[in-house]
Amino acid sequence: MIILRSILFNLAFYANLVVQMIVLTPIYFLVPRKTAWFVPKNWARSNHWLLAKIVGTTFEVEGLDNIPKGAYIFAPKHQSFWDVYALLPWLDDPFFILKRELTWIPLFGWYVMKQRMVPVNRAARGKAMAAVMERTKHEMATGRQLIIYPEGTRRPPGAPPEYKYGIARLYRDLQVPVVPVAMHPGLFWPRRKFLRFPGHFKVRVLPPIEAGLDPDAFLAKLVEVTEAASDDLLVETVNANPHLPLPPTAEQRLRELAA
């Protein structure tokens, strides 16, 4: 049944994406930019419904009162494609720094550029990277929220942390709070696999780390608070969902925590 439900969900997920992009495209490009956010946010909510109804996977978000007003960096754990879109409904006016190649994709790239995402050439140096920072500062000055995954790429649940220093540089240069987020969607929507597993998990939004710390001290605090919350949620999630097949990284981390 898990294989069948996973296949059905994946088909429904991509059909939902294509249908909504086609049907809502005229509205998306006619309304003002910020108003147009209702289209991707509605897509995210409909995916939550599909995942719950087809697979039986549900979640809840704790700590929403920790989200500040205005500009901040939103820094979630990154384990799955789920966390690319799932929390958009709870953010006012977010944006990403993303690979410029994504803006070349027909229709999708137009959606991205409508929302003034910041494209970056990963091979660029010097003036090109300075231009990216200037664009980022401009967007933040209008009260937007920058979504950054501190580890840079998807990591399996329980994997040893590998935080990149880039978020410390952004914290230093942008002078805004950073909101850490702990969660384990990778237990239910594993990276690089088509299987989806039923169950329930929590997303925990942690208190913001205010601007003004030394970058090294900031990064140490970010790792400390995020990983502590991640460990707590890993134990809690596995105990609440004993049927889950765990990746080796999660099994190893649970043994370490038990010891």
C-alpha cells in the first residue's frame, strides 16, 4: 500500500503543479507581485491536503509566535523537497537566492522572476557576487524574508551537521534576525526516493537569533540551538511513528542520544 500510495501521490503532486500553473498563470501575472504570492501558497496548501489524504502524512507547526515582523533570515533544516515549499503559507513575502539556471526554465522561471528572486552564478566572483548581495540587501530593505538552508543541501535525518559559513556572512552583512527551524520531513519524504510514508511530525520554529553577534558566535549558536531541537524532535518523531523505516544516519544518531 505504501508503494501504491506513493505512486498516486507523486502523480497527483506533479499534476497539481502543472494544472495550477496553467490555470492560474493569467491571474498570477496580472495581479501585483506580492498579491500573486497566493498562487504558490495555495499550491503548497493543496499539496499538504494531497499528502494527508493519499499518503496519510500530516504535520503541525510549533512556535509561530517566534516569527518576527518585517525582514529576517528564515533558516530551516533541509532534508527533502517538502521543505522547499511547505512553509511558504506562514511567511509574508519570502524570497530565495537561487541558481540562475532555474530562471531559464519556461513558465517556472517567469514565476520565479515575478517574485524578484535573486539569481546567482555559482561560478561568479568579485563584482557578480557583490551585485547579488546588493540585490539581497535591497529586497530585505523592503521587509522581505530570505529563506536560506544553513547546510546548503539536503541532508538525511540524524546526519552530522555540516553548516556552511555563508549564512554567517549573510547575518553579518544584512544585520537582521535569523529564525532557526528544526524538523524531520525527510523521515516521511526521503531525499532521492519516490516513497512517501504515513505519520505525523512537527515543525519547530525557534526563537530568533537577534542581529549584532560576532559571525563566529552566531554560527555556533545557530548550530547549537538547531541541532538540540532537531535531536529532541528526532526522538519524539520516531517514538510517535514506530512504523517508520529509518535511514542509517537516524539510527546512528538515536544510538548516540541513548548513550
